[in-house]
Amino acid sequence: MHGQRKARDLDRSISALAARRHGVVTRQELLALGLSAEGIDVRREAGRLHVLHRGVYAVGHRAITRRGRWMAAVLAGGDGAALSHHAAAALWMLRDHRLGETDVTTPRQRRSGSGVRFHQVRLPADEITAVDGIPVTTMPRTLFDLAAVLDVRQVERALNEADFLRLADPLSLPDLLDRHPRRPGAVNLRKALAARSAGATRTRSELEERFLHLLEDAGLPRPTVNTLRFGLEVDCAWPEQRLIVELDSRAAHATPAAFEKDRERDRILQTAGWRAVRVTWRQLTEDRVRLVEDVRTLLAA
């Protein structure tokens, strides 16, 4: 009876630990709870523990969540390991990542396999944090790592998403660039930050002038500029087509209040039967062909 009660107590302790760890535990943790090596083998044979990686088990069944798989991958990396790169970006909700290997950065050399790709780097303590209990590279470090494997445009989109989600960290991206000036990703990250900075410093008049020149070069009809519609001053309007283009500078539209106001304006205009679209400096300077075709299509609709 004593042995059965001890086994039940152990199982409750294992379940409680797994509940805090997205359904996964390590061999070292099981031994620390008092389970013997023989007890681990018995539970494996009985289907109560399932091997995910060497020394890492799913408790009860293999059908763990994506966060459970991420936790298992980090645990397989050992002490000091952290989710990184694409998987870290997905955990931070900067980018989606459902296919491919799970990236884990660890201070020790590890052989990649079983769906995990290890990166051997000793991360400083201020470049690691935890999200939902999962050790992960901080948001700035995640963006830095992404810059080594994505193009500049994709990095800029991830930066924008971090801004939208109001993600912040005591260690800034410029701090990281000063700390790791020659690491892979530094060049792309500097370019992405520079592109965002250029768009942020443009005034509305500069945006309007560039946009009007673009329309003229493409042979598109000139809109009315800075006119009132339903009590709102709109940047560019084609009344016959009931089309409005708002020219957004980051400096004027980056605050939470501006974000809310912009959506209110769009709702009012659309309710009144107008189509309102937004154009940024980046689109004006680097996506001119697509922008012209889109405006042409909107005017023809």
C-alpha cells in the first residue's frame, strides 16, 4: 500500500510539473522528483511517458501543443538554451512559423535533429527572457537573429509588427548593434532601421508632392488635395470615383491616439460610401510600380 501511495504521489508531482511546462519534462527533473531510472522505463513502456528528444518526455500522450514542442526543443538544448530565430518570432507574434525546424540557441555544441536546429552562441543574460514560461531570446535579440536569415523588407515588417504590438525591452536594437557590430544580421538590421527612420522624418507636404508627381508621371488624374469630407480633412480625393488616399508619415501616425483616430476616420468615410486607402513613404519610393497599378485599378472600379 505504501508503494502504491508513493507511486500515486510521484505521478501527481509529474503531472503538476508537466502542467507548468506545456506537457513536457526532462529526465533530470523526473529523477529530482524521486523517480528512479527503472520507474522512468516502466512509465515509458506503459505509454505514460513519450520520448520527444534525448532526455525529454511528453507526459501522458504525444499530442502536445506547438508551445509544448517549443518547450521540448529548448529543454533538449540544456541549461542556458533559448528559443530563437523563426520560432522565437512566432512566440513573440512577430511572424508566423508553422513549418520547418525549431531554432534553439544554446551555449553548448549540440547536434541538430528531430526537428530542432541548434545555434551555438552564449547569450548574455539580458538577451534571454521567458514568454509563457518558455525561455526565448528577447524581442530585440529575436529581431537581430531574424535579420541574419531574412531580407531587409521582411525585417522591416517584423520591426513594424513589434511597434504595433508595443513590444519593448531595456536593451534596444541600437544597443545590440553596438554590442555585436559584425554579427550576421547587423547589416540588414541597420538598413531596415534606416529605411524606417527615413519614412518617419518625411512631412505630409513631402509625401503629397512625391505622390502627385507619381500620379502625373503615370498619366493618372490629379486629385483634390487637403479638402474637407464629412468634417474630415483628407489628403487626396477623387470625388467622382469616391476614392480617398491618405498619405501616412510615421511621425504623424505612430502614436496610440493617432492609430485610433485613423481607424475612426476610415470607418466614417467607408460608412459614407467612400473607399479610403493609406500610402506610406516606403511604398512611394520602393514599390512605385505596384502602387501605380493599384491606384489605376481603384480609379477604374
